[in-house]
Amino acid sequence: MEEKIEQIVTWLSDKKGTNIKALDVRGFSPLTETMIFVTARSAKHAQSLADEVMQKLAEKKWEFFGVEGMQAGQWVLVDCNDVIVHVFQDEMRSMYNVEGLYSKAEAMELPASVTAGEGK
């Protein structure tokens, strides 16, 4: 797994994001190569997850183009160029089912440290 993707999913897991998935959308999306999905417990948690990703990206000097949805915190999108991170509250993730649009995309294997925390 590419370092950037592995780092992002680890940061999300460390901040208690759940149901983390990474999809290889090359050939399915003209916008990006990878989409990462994570569920947050609340608007504050969604904002915190997005903040963490942006802060860590800046520390590593990896570019990100912007963020959408921070104010409401229902669905926050962080555009990291070749990776787009979708932070959803559970009901929004189900309602919009963005993952379903890419059902033919291959799910990427996540680090054991990330998948181990899924039951928490």
C-alpha cells in the first residue's frame, strides 16, 4: 500500500474513526486515484478527523487542495489530490452511499493496526 494512503488510514484510526475503507478508483474516477471512507461519531468528531488529516499532511509537506463540509460536519471531504478522504457521520454515509458508486473498484487492504481497531 502506498505510504500516503497507509498514513491517512492510520491517522483516522488513531483518532477513533470507524469502518475505514480505501478504494482504488483508477479507471472509475477522473478526479482521483484512491478514495478513503471513514465514519465519525458526531459533527465534532468528523471535523476533528478532517483537521487531523490536514494537519498531518501539512507536517509531511504533502499537498491538499481543500476541504468541503467542515461547517456542518455531516460529510467532510478532504481533497488530497491523488487521494480523496470522505468523513461521514453514519446516517450520511448510508444515505449518500458514495461507496456504492464505486462498487466495482477494488478495496485496498488496510494495515492490521487499522483493522484491529474496528470492533472498538
